Amino acid sequence: MILTNGFTFSGFIIDVFSIFMFILWFWLFITIAGDLFSRHDISGFMKVIWVIFLIVLPYIGVFAYILTQGRRMAERNHERAQKARDELRQVVGFSVADELEKLDKLKSTGSLTEDEYTRLRTKLVQ
């Protein structure tokens, strides 16, 4: 029943494309669900509405969320990464002064150029 017409290359391509589209949607759904449930700026009712929209109209729901929330989604992701980085620095004992001292040593030994030193120092001080 499945191979009544035999195996064809066009059938294979369609199957691969279908699997790719499902994996793409699933990945986007998980990303959006993670962002949606970590948000504190919307109510639980709005979260339920978004989930229903994502399940009932899967591709339209994913695209609508990305279009309406994409910029803030990226900002929230950046804020979470920055917070995790800061917490890790506190646990490990990271000190900007220690890192600046290491940069000075690298510059004095000639391992860093002036431009590299300036760029890295600016990044640390931020």
C-alpha cells in the first residue's frame, strides 16, 4: 500500500522536506514556549491564549509570535544570558581587576596588539 507507485526520487524529496518542516516547527515551538513561560510581563490567561493559538494554527501561530514578540524575545534572551554570566562570575570569583591585570601582562609581553588590548579592555569595563 505504501509503495504502490514504487520508490521515486520526487517522493523522497517531498518526504525529506516534510520531515524538515516538522522539525523546524517543533524547534520554533519549543523556543517560543520557553520564552512564553519565562515571561513575567503577561498574565497566565494570555499565555494560555498563545498556547492554544500555537497548537490550533501551528505555523501561523509561530510566525505571529515571532512577528509580534521577536524583538523583545531576543532582548529577554540576552538579559537572561547576561544574568547567568554575572551569577557565574560571582560564583567563580571573577574580578574585572584580575582580568585587567592579565590583559596588561599580555600586552607587556607583546601577545596583544594595542588595538586588541583596547577592544578587550573596553569589553571588560562595560
